[in-house]
Amino acid sequence: MGSSETFENELTQLLPRLRRFAFSLSRNGADADDLAQATIERALRSRGQWEPGSRLDSWLYRIMRNLWIDTARARGRKEKHEAPEEEAQFVGEDPRESMDASLELKRAMAAMNRLPDEQREIVALILVEGFGYREVSEMLDLPIGTVSSRLVRGRTALLEMLGGSADG
Amino acid sequence: MVEEEKFFAWLDGELSPDEAARVEAAVAADPELSKMAAEHRSMAAGLRGAFGAVEAQPVPERLQAMLKGDGKVASLTDARSRRQARLAQPFWVQAAALAATLAIGVFAGSQLGGGQGSPIHPRDGKLVAAAGLEQALSTQLASAPANTGPRIGLTYRDTSGAICRTFEDRAASGLACREGGDWRIRSLFQGAEGQAADYRMASGGDPQLMEAVDASIDGEPFDAAQEKAAMERGWR
């Protein structure tokens, strides 16, 4: 059980960071925690595919990103037919998060939400999570030039939405 | 003149020392670029600060519990909090759940018309598990799932004292409770398909199934040891 306990301990330690990534991808806190939960479930089921010694964080981020992209795609299809898109203003309407979601977090989530998916994931991984261009290009199987150009577009749009001065 | 992507690569510390020095000098000499660098640094810092608040929050219990390995197969606590958070669910998830309810009759009807292999049979006016489903309910431990056929989820004792088990396969999920020598079907829901599967998985099972469990359970679900002991006692 030794290695399995290590896996779970390491995963537990990474939970705060995984949640942060989930929040930067998702429309609201409830979706973010569902994504985090689905990621843990998938990770526990597929733990045999993780190579001990390689970076567990990159492996988990990749799982989360793939689950999120599947969800986002399916939702895009569904909502075209069935329901109006929920906007990021829904952030904070969940009573569980109104306590702790700061205004800044709501603003940041709303702005991230308006980015196209392919820019949002790269902005989140590089500007928020602190991965390097090369790491992200490997994680997402994208050429580094694609990572770089999407990052430029995403952060430029964000600057317009959020402003660049300290008082916003 | 600094190319845009190179400017940002410099800002992110992605350039070699030589290149970085060249861009740095060009930026220092250009008030426009200096301002842009300051704005982008500030914006990125604000973003890190905003999402940093999430990292600093305590991790919700339902996520931590998944890694504690307490032997429970699905999280009922989660199903309960999930139900309370129902209003926060996207509209279409609720719509999908409703559609699944409406599909029960269709599914049950088609299976009941089937032959020997039908997993559900009428007996004395009740629906009971048969064939592979009966076998799974009687012999499968959730801690040792079969590779094919129905998978067992939760096992628990209901408020009438009967042992109940949730099951799931590709076509359907449901709840069966021990009555006499039979597994009587209490609930049946159309199986997970496509997108809805992610949401079901995220809540530890079909939300409606979890609600059916929640409505009938006495106490907590069995852990792996209790489940094994119950099987050895013949599910009494």
C-alpha cells in the first residue's frame, strides 16, 4: 500500500492548486468543484497510467483540462438547442461560495469566461499556474508557437476587460 | 521595434539571457512599451491574486474525503450537498434528469418484453432482478467490480431493515432491495450517456438515484467490510 498512499498524499497536497485551476476554467464555483471532483475520480481510476517519478501535477492538470474541454464542448452543443448560456454573473449566487468568493475572484472569473476556451486554458496555465511555455505545449500537445500566440491574444483581451492598474 | 510575441516571452521570463537583455533595453528606451509592460505585469499579478484566493481556501470536505480511502464507494454526503445546490446546476442538467425519469417506462417496457436474458422480471406483481443483474447484486462486491455487466455502487440498510444495493450498467442504473429471496427493483433510471455522464460521475452517481438512496437509507452506507459481511450472511 506504500506507493498508493504516496499517490493519494501527493494528490491531496495538490488539491488547492487543482481547485485554483478549476476555478480559472469554470463558469462558477459549483462547476469548478464538480470539475475538481471528476478529476480526482479519473485520477484514482487511472493511477496505473501515471509513471512514478514523473510530475504528478502536470498529469493531473492534463486530466482536468481534458475533462473540462469535453464538458465545455458538450455544453456548447446542448445550449445552442436547449437553454440560454449562463453567464459568469451566476458566480456568487451559489450560497456556498457567496461567503468566500471575493469580488476580485468574481471579476477575474467573469473576464476569463469571456475568453475563447483555447485562450483561457493557456492564460490559466501560464499566468495563473506559472507553467512555462514549453511545459504547456507538452501538456496540451500544441506547438509552442501556438501556445505563445494564443497567450498574447488572451492576455491582451484580459487587459482590456480588467485594466492594468493596481486599482483596476 | 520589438515583436509582440517576443515582448511577452520576455515578460514571462522565457527568453535566453542574451535575448532578454536586448528586449529589456528596447523596452526601457520606449515609454509606450514600458507602460505596456507595467500594465500587463499588474494585470497578471491581479489575476494570480484573485485565483490565489481559491488556493488559500480550505478544500471542500467532499473532495478531501475522496482521498481518505474510507472504503465507501460513492459519496452520499456529496449527493446531499448536491441536492441542496440544485439551483446552481445548469438548466440542462435538470432537464436531462427529468428526461431520464420519463424514460424509465420505455426502458422497463422494452426489457420486460425480452426473453431469458432480461435483467428484470415480474414476479407476483413485483419487479425483481434476474439473470446477470440478479447475479451481480448477490455476488458482486463494490470493492471488486466485474469487468463486464452491471456494477454495484452503494450497499446499505433501509429504514425497513432490508439490505439495498445500487447498480449501474450502460443502459440503466437503479436501486434494488432484498425481499424474501429476491432483489426487488425499487428505482430504475436510464443510463448515463454522453455529457450527462460527467455530471453523474461528478456527483458519485445519478443524482436521482442518490436521492432515492438518501430517502430510504437508515444511517450510513456500508463500508467494504460491512458489505462483505452482509454478503456472507446472505443479504439478510
